[in-house]
Amino acid sequence: MRSLTTTIDLAAKLEANPSRRPVLLDVRWRMAGPPGLDSYRAGHLPGAVFLDLETDLAAAPGTAGRHPLPSPDVLRAALRRAGVRAGHPVVVYDDGDGSIAARAWWLLRWAGHREVAVLDGGFAAWVAQDRPLSTRTPEPEPGDIEVRPGSMPVLDADDAADLARDGLLLDARAPERYRGETEPIDPRAGHIPGARNAPFAGHTGQEGRWRTPAELAARFADIGVTADTAVGAYCGSGVTACSVVLALEVAGRQEPAALYAGSWSQWSADPARPVATGGQPG
């Protein structure tokens, strides 16, 4: 299953053999609100089940960062509640630039489930084509997925420091946060020394659709990514960095990039960790 799917392909699959209809996950979320659940209740793709970033797709904030990875048990319970079954396709969507959907995509892949794709253009693309919506909350048959962590590479803080020095560590935050000109959330401003900026906003273009594989490949090549480069990604809290991992896969990279799950929220909270500022890796 490809990592991205179109509204046209999804609509066709939803009308095809019921036994192969993909499980739909609505993961809309906004840092400043309103709650994604409110948007879900106002209208969602028919059959979609809502999963919450804060409680289903992340553990509680703490020393591991603002959005640590959820425990396998919590993730398994959420996915089974949504009806996710082993070997069965899943499509995830949000209503922004795809970065929240990428977090759900990454978690499913990390858990060992490969049959998962992000809806290109998300909720907005579906609505723009006058496709049907529903306000009904479905009650799917419980799934049977087993969560087996480890199918996607993960970095801790020491790993991230090593990769920034010996490989390529990509910072998915906005340029002004990377440069240390502003930091609205985390304890210190700046970036991990040696990291290069690859803002997640550059992965999508008009109407929130993902850029083509060729465009993404060219973008990452300009940043310094090569086929034999060890690559990792981080962001503010480990969410939008998942879109870097997804974008690299769409661009044709064979080996998945590693995710520093604690990201800047963990790094900047440790006074022993160095910080670089300015537009250069440092």
C-alpha cells in the first residue's frame, strides 16, 4: 500500500468489496484549538473513527517531551477500538497539512502495520469534491491488531546528537524557531547543533496536497540528503517530524528516516544539552 492515497482512490475503495474497505481514522487536531473532536462531531468521512493526538497517539507530557510515544498497550487499545485489523488497510486524515495524519501513519508503521496511507489533501480535499459526510459516530467491530514496536527507527537524545554530527538530522520546525528568533512553547530557543532546517510546511503545496515525489526528492537533495546518508528528523514535540519521515518515503527513500520522538521539547528542557542559533547548523 502506498503511503499516500487520493480522494478518488479512497472513494472507490469505500464502494468496493466491504471486506476490504479501509478503516478510516480522523485525527484532526490543532494546538490552539478548537478540539478536533468538535470538528469530527460536526462532520467526518462516513465510517471514520476519531482518535485524539493527546490521549491515543501520545503519552502524557513529561521528561520524554510534550508528545511522547504512547505505550504499546494504549495504542493497541485505541486502534482496536477503531476496528484496525491485522493485514487490513487503514487511511488516516486531518484537516491541515497532513502532519497530524503523518503521526498516526508513523505510529501504525512503528507498530508493525504496513497497510496504512495518509489521505492526500485530507478532509479539505474530500469536502472540496462534494463527497459525502456523516455526523454519525460508528461502532466498528473491535480490531485484532497487535502492536509490536520497532518497525520504524527511533532516536533518543544521545542518538540525535550523534546523527547531527555524523549523519543528517533534519529539524522540521519553522525557520524562525530553528534560528532561535522565537520560541513560543519550549524552554529554550534554537536548534540541536549540527541539525539542518527542513520545515514541514514545505512538504505540501496548494490546498494542502503533498508535493510530487520528484519535487520532494529535489527538496531533500538541496538540503543534503543522499541515498547513503543516515537521516533522522525532529520537530517541537515529535509530531510534525513524522511528516519528514513520510515525505522522504514519498520521495523514494528506501530506508526510513529515524524519528527523535522527544524532539526539541525534550532537548531544550535539559540544561546540559547545547543549543545552536542562527541559520547555519552550528
